[in-house]
Amino acid sequence: MSAHQVLMDLGESFPLVPQGEGRERFTYLDTFDWRLWAAGLTLASAPRGRGVRLLLLADDRRSWEAWEPHPPEFSRDLPPGSFRDILEEASGIRRLLPRAHVRWHEERFALRDESQKTVARVRIRKGNASLPDSPETAPLRAQLHLDPLEGYEEEFGRAVSLLQEASSLEPWKRGELTAILAPLGRAPGDYSSTFGLDLHPEMPSGEALKAVHRHLLDILLANQDGVIQDLDPEFLHDFRVAVRRTRSALTQVPHVFPQSVLLRFSQGFRWLGERTGPTRDLDVYLLRIPAYREALPEGLGDQLEPLVRFLSRKKRLEHRRMVRSLGTKRYARLMDDWRAFLQSPLETGPDLPNAARPIRLVASERIWKAYKKVLKRGRKTNRKTSPETLHRLRIDCKKLRYLMTFFESLFPKETLRPLIKDLKNLQDNLGDFNDLYLQRASLLGFAGEMMASGVAPPATLMAMGQLMMQLEARQSVEGEAFRTRFRKFVRPKKQVRFRSLFKSESGPE
């Protein structure tokens, strides 16, 4: 239907008065993982004089406007206020990236009642869109925007009803960016770090494991450029999670891939984990600085600034080392050879008894075995258990959760997901305990390095000392919290659920 026909339909009940027209160039922004779109928000910027006009539009028709010298790279770049608060809640620490450019041509009309009072505004928009990394443009379907005016809600409702009845139009509810990206062959939400893969229960385990690994490789490579450019810390986080999951999937399901393949690629991904670890550790410490400042007595938080500068310099150095590793022939061969193996025909034979077996049976066996290992190690813990032992238990929990996540589609979601949630809570608790232990040790090491290089004022060392004492106290609290949570995790009804899901299809003990 043409925009002209829609205007004619509206004009039968509401006189329309032209209000001029205009052209505008907008850049639409979102995070790499589409957090704004998922939160029902659209962020757009348009040049205005020496600055930019920012629009934040919600799917529920709320809107916010701001003028800034330049588009924000992060929500924290904006001044305090509701615009920033809403944007920050949705985007978190992620960088705001250009996702599309649009040149709009807009015709504006005033929609009036019988007494010639303007009761709403109508905008007809047509435009051409392009992706940030492509010169190719695509025409957009015409859009009709009906904007209400305060005090004329009843008339606005009548106008909406008229459009629905006379023109068979329905309100667009999926965000403006969805309509803009569609003719460009993109869709919001086409990347997510959340693992999601549908497997058939009777699928040969070798094929299923290759599908799991291909999915993980896609996530890893999708984040590669962001890691190299250091766009935000989540790129490296998602990259490393994909590496860890790959290593876990290689070792958790035996007798599916040849031993030579397991050995070669296990070593390769272990090397990749080692090369990316130091940069990620420093990212985490820099992200903790606001919490560290908040935990210190008033006025003492500012004394951590030398620590921030020290960590930032150290992080830049480690990032350069990491980027050099990602530019080596070893890394390129690892990615190419791994992709080639995952696309190769499935190998079967006496040495690979699990390769051709149905994946649901093999997955049940491996999950049940991993669950029993968590129970056995966890039941041996007490108040005197060493941090190293609790760290090994945390790794066991992580491996179990990875298996349950890889093969989630094979089991009833209403039963499995609550178990995964309980396991995640337990794993997070152990992770907090381990992190507090490592933070104390790392802060002590940082203090030594800063003293040796002469960049540690006494006030900074005193603030770091106070932090270490606080971390020790919190570690004790987390230890107690873990024991409480583990008792809930091993309750008989939880064990029955694990047994009914996985043991019934597993082989003998």
C-alpha cells in the first residue's frame, strides 16, 4: 500500500495539514551482542552542527533525547541523567557500535480535529540504508509514524483504529532497527554468546560433537576482531569462554575422535588459552576498580589511581603480546586445520566405539559420570578444605555444566533448566570464593611490582592493604555460603531429578 493511500484514509476522518519535509542522516548503534535491541531500545545519532543529536527510542513508545559533542562509545561517556541510566542498564560495559546508516527523507503533517486543533503528528519516512562496512545501499519500505500529543489520547486512539481498520495496518512492535537491517540481509540478534544448538537424539555422537565444536568455533571467530582491536572486555571474555568450552568438549566425551586429533587440538587450544589469559585477568582487575573504591573508607578510594595506571600499562603490554600471538602462523594453522577437521567425514571403527552411538545415550552417560564426580568431591569438603581443592571442585562443576549446556536440546527443558540454574549458582559461589583468594594474592603481587618500580605511594599501599583484609573476610563468608548451597544441591529430590534424566539411559555403574 502506498503512503499516499494511507494519508487519504486518514484524511477522511482527520484533516491533514502539510508541515514541511526534511532530510536527515542517522547512524543506528547497538552492542555487538544486540543488548539494546533485546531490551526493546533503539539508539540513533544524527549530526547537528558541531555535535550530534541522540535519540533513544523504546518499543513501548517512550523516548529520550540528548545533544552531545560526538556519539558515545560507551554509555559511561554520557553525562549523568535518565538517558545515560537507561542506556547503561541495557548496554553494561559493552561498546556502542554502528550497526547501520540511513539517509531519511521525511514528510510531516499535522493531524487535526473538526475544530482545527492539532491532535497528533504524522510523519512519512522513506530512506536508503547501508551497513557500516559496505558501500552498498538498499531502499527501505516506507514508514508511517503517528506521534501522540498530550491531552488528545482519545483522538490518537481513533486514528490508530482507523489505520488498522481502513488500511489494514498494524503497529510495528519489533524495533526500528529490525526493519532497517532486513533489506540488508542482517537481523538484530544474529550473534549471541549464549550457547544454543538443536541436536537430534539419534544423531551419531561424532557428528553431534562436530556440530558443537563448529558452533563454538563460530563464536570464537566472531569475536576475534573485537579482541584484536580491544573494543571492549566482553569480546575477549566470549573468545576465551569458547576456547574453554572447546577444550572441555574435546576431553569430556571420549572415544569419539581419534587420539591423535585429541592430542593435537587439545595442545593447540591450551596454548591459545595461555596466550589470552593474562590480558583477560587484567581486564577483570580494571573492571573491579569501581567496586574496590566503593569498598574503601571515604577519601581512600582516590588513592587507588596509581594502581589503575599500573594495571592499564600492564594490560596494554599484555594485549600487544596477545595480538602478536593471534597474528602467528601457529594460530592461523590451528583455526584452519580445526575447521577442516570439523568439516571432514566422520571416522568410526573399533578404536572409536562412541563415534556412531546415538548422542543422547552418550551424553547421558557422560553427564551422569560428571555429576557423580561433583557429588563425591563436594561431600568431602568442610571448613578446613583448601582453596586449591575447592578450585578443583569448581572446575568439576564447570565441566558438568558445559556438558548439560551442550546437550540441552536432548532433554526436557522444563526439567533440565532448573538443574542447570542450580549448578550455575553453585559454580558462581565457588568462583567468587576462588576469585577472592586470587585477588588477595594478585594485589600483593601488584604491590610488590609497584614498589620495585617506584610507583607505589604509601597511601596507595595502605589502601591496597585494606582491600586485602576485606577480601579475606569476604572469602570466609563465601565459604560458608558454598556449604549451605551445596547441601541444597545434593538434596534427595535433586538427586532423583539427575538420576531420572541421565542414569536411566546410561550404562551400568
